[in-house]
Amino acid sequence: MIARLQVRDLALVRGGRRLFEGLSFQVEAGQAVAVVGANGAGKTSLLRAIAGLLMPAAGTIGFGEVAPEEAQARGLHWLGHADGLKGGRTAGEELAFWATWAGGEAKARAAEALDLQRLLPLEVRRLSAGQRRRLALARLIAAPRPLWLLDEPMAPLDAATRTSFGALMAAHLAGGGLVVAAVHDPLPVPAQEVRIG
């Protein structure tokens, strides 16, 4: 299980442009980090690099005693701007797919935690942006993994859902999980701020 994330002297380049360099921070089990910065500063790129989807130009990303390949394959959830949902499936089919793909079995718990029960028979294409986001967030609960990488996770959510997701995030941290989130608005849990750009 991942108990630590270490970023050391990281530099990222996208499209021939250096986004940032010399970035260092550490996250321990039970801690959250809010990555802040202007649009285009490299917040999403940082999350993609931690997830193993983007190669750093310099520096290292470590996961304590866990090998990076193992951590990136089985120890983290990456939730980006795009929800990754198939519009032609029902919400229930989509939740089942993501839970199975990520090796989880807590579909019913995830549906209840994010108030999805009445939406499960509906096609994803019929869901609002906020409902789609709740469905995407449900994979965090359906297939628990220690490190959550979240890109603007609260953006389309209403106030009540933000509160309930904040409680889920707090429970994840209390259980030894880690959260790294790119945000413009404050996270609903105590978080160390990492500013880039």
C-alpha cells in the first residue's frame, strides 16, 4: 500500500514549453495536497506525471517502499477533467465496469455514498454534468486505492454533493489514504498547498 508520495526536483515539458522545474513536495498517509496555479501552469500535467502518463523532463516521483510501476498500476486512481464514461451504457453498467476494471467489489456502497441509486438504470448520456461527475467519483469508492489524483473534482457539483464528497475524502484520509488535487477552489479537507507556475 502506498504510504508516501515524494516529488523531487520535478520538471515537466509539454509541446516544447517548460511548464515548471525544481518542484518538490512530499505527501504522507492521511494527508492531502491542493495543487494551485493559473490555467496552463501545469497542474493537470503534474497529476498525469504522478499517474505515469507523462514522462518528467527531470526529477523523480517516488511512492515510498512501493515500486512506481506497482503504485501506478494498482495503487492510485486518476480522475481527470474528462469523466471517461460511455454515453450508451447505463450508469449501473458503467459503475460495474469501472469497479471490475479497477479490481473492486463495492458497487452498492459507491452508489449509496454518492446518491446514485435512482440514476443506475439511466443511460449516461441522459445524466447532467454533476450527475456524471458523481458517477465518475464513485469509482474511488467502488474500488478503493490509497492515492487519489483528482483534477478539479468539485467543479460541476452542487453544494450538497460537495459536502458529502468532502466527508468521503475526509474518511479516505482518516483511513490512511492520500489525496493530490488540482484545484481553483479550496478543498473541503485540510490540505497543504503546492503552488506551480
